[in-house]
Amino acid sequence: MADKIKKILAKLTLKEREIVKLLILRIKLDDIEGLNISQLKDHTDLFRVKKGRIRIVYRKNEAKVLIVQIDRRNEKTYKDL
């Protein structure tokens, strides 16, 4: 999974990578106030945070956070979840 995230991050601009790192840090620290977060339809434990064109989908249960997807917004962003 880490290789997949590294590959995705490599495709992003430096500014987008910094945004992603900050968002992931805030998600892990549960500092989500002010973030644009929504629970995904038909999924009780999947959430989406968006900032500009960047979308991060993550799964949260109890104290664990698992990053499922990092991507720019496009027509395939939420498919196959």
C-alpha cells in the first residue's frame, strides 16, 4: 500500500504534495475542524476530505486511520470503493 501512495504522490505537484501531507497529518491527529469532510454514501466507515482538486478517501474505525485513496478529482475518483 505504501508503494501505491508514493506513486500517487509522485504524480502530484509539490504544492499538492504539501497539501496532502498536511491533510493526512490533521486526519491522523483528529484535528478535522474546518476541513471539508463527508462520509461516503453507503459506507459507514469511509470518509472523504477535499481541498481544491485533491481528494483523500480514508477509513476510520476506533483509533485507526487507513488512507484508501489519494487523487485529483476526476470521473473515476469515487469508483471501486
